[in-house]
Amino acid sequence: MVLPFISLYVESFGSFSDAYVQNWSGWIFGITFVAAFIFAPIWGRVGDKYGRKPLLIIFAIGLGLSVFLMGFASNVWQLFLLRLLMGIFTGFIPMSQALISTQTPRHIAGRVLGTLQTGSITGSLMGPMLGGVLADTIGFSTTFKWTSITVFISAIIVWIGVKEQRLPKVDSKEYQSYSSKEVFLHIIKHPLLLVVMLISVLVQVAHFSIQPILSLYVAEIHGTASIAFFSGLAFSAAGLGNLLMTRSWGRLGDRLGYIKILIILLFMAGIVYFPGAFVTNIWQLIVLRFLLGISIGGIIPVRIAYIRQAAPLSMQGEVLGYNTSLRFLGNIIGPALGGALAGFFGFSSVFFVTSSLLLLSGGIMLSAWLKHQNREKQAHFDEA
């Protein structure tokens, strides 16, 4: 609800230059993920040990409180610090993914995680449009306060509605306890798993590079009339495409292989991102954002389903924590990079760089998969 107008909220604090607003928008957007980057593996290990439901409730309360206080911010530093605080509790969706992943059979993990992603995306779809309308109607500060209520409601729903089945205490590889060193070594010894996790950084850099300045880009090509609403529409277009396809991508991953689908999605996203640099009206941008949502919609559930396949259950919270941490690292770099590129070279440069990163990610993933296939063939040949 608040993402489309963070840059506009920064602008409302005083009379600033465009470069100042763009750069601060990037840092304020990204600082949340600095804290999340640090805390994600810690929360993942705590979830493996004590359960994920209590953490979901803590996250929702912490998020709700930080968003509520943002409605009282009066300068960029206050907003910056509150976004930093928010980052400590920004683990609700990744922890939900870990919760469902550990309680889902491997062969349907893609479909089930795609369904979870559908819920997340539905919020991403409704939120920006609703937030844009509220911001235009009742102002930025009041919108933050009302938004916090939805997060507090999430805490109540989890508390009442979720029953977590804890892992059995047995000695099998799937359920035994692992030290942090053993978890780390497991990742290192599985090169394809390591590459899937490292690709998370490039994907998130690409995905988040435009987000903090999207409303400014909308203003440039459309004008300032109902700017919060049209910014929300541009945000939500990607969410709609995502919503329509994410479960289908997960199902295809279950059937054809998660890595194959991941490679296809990375190349598709890189191709559809590029024309965004040349749009001349808001509807062209909205169509491209919709196509981006279709192509990028399956990346998260397919990636997590592969991790579900490649890591024992009892270490998945920590492995997903590392993966989330790497995603948040991309979320840190992306907004700062996008803000800097837009400030120094113009908005078009953000689309060029983002498209290149997605295509590079697809190339790296394809190369790693081919090497993995060759290793498996060689191992099978040696055994024979």
C-alpha cells in the first residue's frame, strides 16, 4: 500500500532537488533490507529450533508498529530509521514459505508454494492501488496508519488460524539436527543449489531497481494528475501478471524440473524489461509491467521448491534464511543502484541495466545447470 508513494512522501518533507529525492528514495527503500539481510539467517535458525508460528506473530506485530510510526515521520532521517526498524521484522513471507515448505511433500512443492505466492501477490496487487487511492484521498501520513492495521490483523489470523506440525525427533538425514557449519557446508557442496541462491541477488537487484523511483517515472511520462493512483496502477500491473501465472509456473516446475523453468523465466523477464526505457505513455508502461509480472511470477516459488528438494527438512529454515538474506542483499543494492542511475543518467538507464542483469542471471543459471547435467552423466557413466 505504501510502496508507490514512498518517493512522494520523501518529496513532501521539504523543497528538494530531483536527484536528492531519487537518491534518498533509494536509500529509504533499501535500508529495510539491510537489517533483513543481517537477521534472515538468524530468524531461520530460530524457526528451525522453536517453530515458525511464534515468529510469524512477532514479525506481524513488529511490522505493524513500524509502519504505524511512519505516519508520524517529519523528515527523511526519521523515515530512514523506521524503515531500518521495519527490516528487523521483515521476514513474514519468507518464514511463511519455510513453514509451508517443511510441511509439503516434495513432489508438489512447486504447486503449493505457487499457491502461497498467489496469496502474497494478491496483496501486492490490491495494496498499491488501494494505497494510491487512499494517499490521494486522505494523505500519506494517514495511509501509513491505516496500512498498519492490516498487518496487525495478520498477527491475529496466524495466532488463531495456523497449527504448526513440528518435525519428529528421529535420526534420519531428513530430520536430524544440523549445526550452522554443517548447513553452510551442505550449500557449498551442492554447486547448483549455491548458484540458485546466488542468482537471488541479481534477480532482486533487477526487480527492485525501478521500484522506489517508479512513481517519479510515471510522473515524467504521464504528469502529476492523480499520480499516486497511476503509480499504484503501474505497481499492480506486475502483481496481476504475477497472480495469473505463479501457480502455473510452480506446477510446470513440478512436472518439467524447477531449474528448467527458472532459466526460461529469467530470460523472459530480461527481454520484457528492456522496452520500458522507450515508453511514451502510462498504458505502455502498464502493459510491460504486466508482462514482467507474468515472466517473473514463478521465480520465487520455483526457486524455493528447488531448495525444498535439495536440502533436508530440518535445515530448510536456515537454508531459506540464507536465501532470503541474499534476496535482501539484492533488495539493498537494487533501489540504491536504481536511484543512482536515474539521478545521474536518467530513467532509461535503469531499464537497460536491469534487463542486462536478468539476462546475465539466465546465462549463469543455464551454464550451471549444463555443468550439473554433465557431472551427473559422468557419475552415472563411472558407476556403470
